[in-house]
Amino acid sequence: MDILIGIAGPVLVFVLLVVPLIVVHELGHLFAARLRGIEVPEFGIGFPPRLFTLMRGRRTELTINALPLGGFVRMAGSEEGDTDPAGWERASLTSKVLVMVAGVAMNIVVAFLLMLLLSGPLAERSSILLEDVQPGSPAATAGMKPGDRIVGIEGEAFDRFDSPLSSLPERAGDTVIMSVETPGQAVRDVSIMLRTAEEAAGQGYMGVQIASIDGAGPLSRPIGDALGLAATRTWDAGTSIIGALGSFITSPFRPSDGTSGVAGPIGIAVGVSAAAGQLGFAGLLHIAALLSANLAVLNLLPIPPLDGGRVAALCLRRLLGEVRGRRIERQLVTAGAVLMLALFAWISLGDILNLFGVER
């Protein structure tokens, strides 16, 4: 029973968190296809075999399928040589490209909207609980003690979804004002002369040991600031996956610095399931926003059958001519599918090894 419970959590996380983002991606394809006059007989949630038809519209039926691993859009006239005037094969190159990139655009929009919620209406403050303070350190000199909480820096409250002390390296050797709360006392401002980068090596800029970073109530922010922050967070979330993919090439399971490597669906589901109680609703929305932005960037890669690869294959087909282009396109799609399956298996193997604590 414990094993079943342990498996059920990650599966539930995947179905409720990852699958909706894939379905949203496919909705982008659906909307764009309809706008460009391409008929879409079926929009499926999950993959076949079909379980039942949830709704039968005038132009598209919504189906529920047995394998809850995402979704799909079945377009009319998608078979090679099909002459349906409202089908995929007869659509213009412009229409096909727009349909492909619409899924990416939908994921970016979802990521931005979620980040906007977390930067505005659902924004939360955080506080840093100190476990220990090094004797003679800058923090000790300023009168900080174990059990104190740092609630802000330079008059600015910490945001739960930002790294609260990430700016300290830029201020090395300078004096900063920390807002500190001692249990039973009012918040006070404390002036701390940070260590230089050389002095901080192995000791930290303040000389404290952090016990936890906890929520500290709602955070009010002007709508203009929330919009700017949401855009910045969406950009950072999307671009961070590029660096992660680069490091994955040399260290796919666990980087040499001891941090976890690139996580696949198994690693994400297990990690989120284990931390769900601590993350809370806002934390889960933040994970969904990060995943949506990552999904958008990954689909831009020029590897068939990803959207970027499909666009590249369509352009190559136009460049090489219909007959030769089709042949090359089929070969690229087949090779890309094999590559993606191998990559998925490789990352999943890394997830499993990390799950059981197996070193490479």
C-alpha cells in the first residue's frame, strides 16, 4: 500500500500539472488552425484509444482518451497527397508555420499570466529564519542572533519567489540595511558591513546560517511593477532551460557541483509531489509557470517532431521542392522522433538513478 501511495502522488502531479500545459499548447494549434481555415475534426485530451466523446461541436469533437499523457489535434487532410481544400496538406506555408508556433505562443501567454498572478494578486512576502550567527561576523557585530528573522533589505520586502539574498555578491564590502525581526519585538533596521568576496569565501557575506525561508503574508505591488516583474520572470524561466540543456550534454544525471541535473517528467513529478505541502497553491502555480515557459522554449528547438523542427522541415520542403522535400521531411521526422525518444529515455534513466541515490 505504501508503494502504491508513493506512486500515486507523482502520477497525480503529472496528470494535474504537466498534462494541462500540454493540452493548452495543443489548444494554440487548434485556435490557429481554425483561424487559418484548416478544419480540425478532433481535439483529443490524452492519447488513443478513445474512451468517449465529451462534446460534439459543429466543426470539432472533443474526445477523452485512455493514455493521460497530453493531448493532440487531428487536422483534416493531413495525409500525404490529400486534396481536401480545407485540409492541412492544402494549406499555405504561412498558415502551417502560424499553426505550429501558436502552441509555443499559448504556453508563453500562460506562463506570463501565471507569473502576473504571482507578482500581483497572489504575491507573497518571505522571511529568513536564522539558525546560527558566527561569532565576530558582520551579523554578530550588528547585534543579530539565532532565532531572528530577516524580512527585507534596503527597505524592500523579500518576495517569496525571488532569491532573497541574491544581491549580496554585488554589494560585497558595502554597508547594507537589513530589516530584522526578533521574536516578541518590532521590526528594526540593522546596518551591516558585508564581507568582501575574498573574506566571504567559505564563510558567507554576513556570517549566518539559515534555518528556513518562510512565507510572511501578502505583498502589495503596483500593477505596473507587477507587469514588468511578470515579464522578467517569464523571460528568465524560458531562457534558464537553455543553460540547463547545455549542462546536460556534459553531465546528464548529476552535475559535478552536486546539484541535481536536468529533470524529466519522472523527476519533476516526484519532486513536486514530495514538496507539495510546503509549496502550497501559489508554489504549485509557480512550478506550472516555469514548466509552461520551459515547454515553449523546448518546442522551438529545430528537432522534429517538435514545433521548431516541424517549421524547419516545412521550410526545407519548400526549398528542395515537393518530391525531394517530402522525402527529406519524412527522414528528418523519423530521425527526430528516434532522437526524442532516446533523449526521453536517457533523462528518465537519470531521474530513476537520482531517485534511488545511484551515482553515475
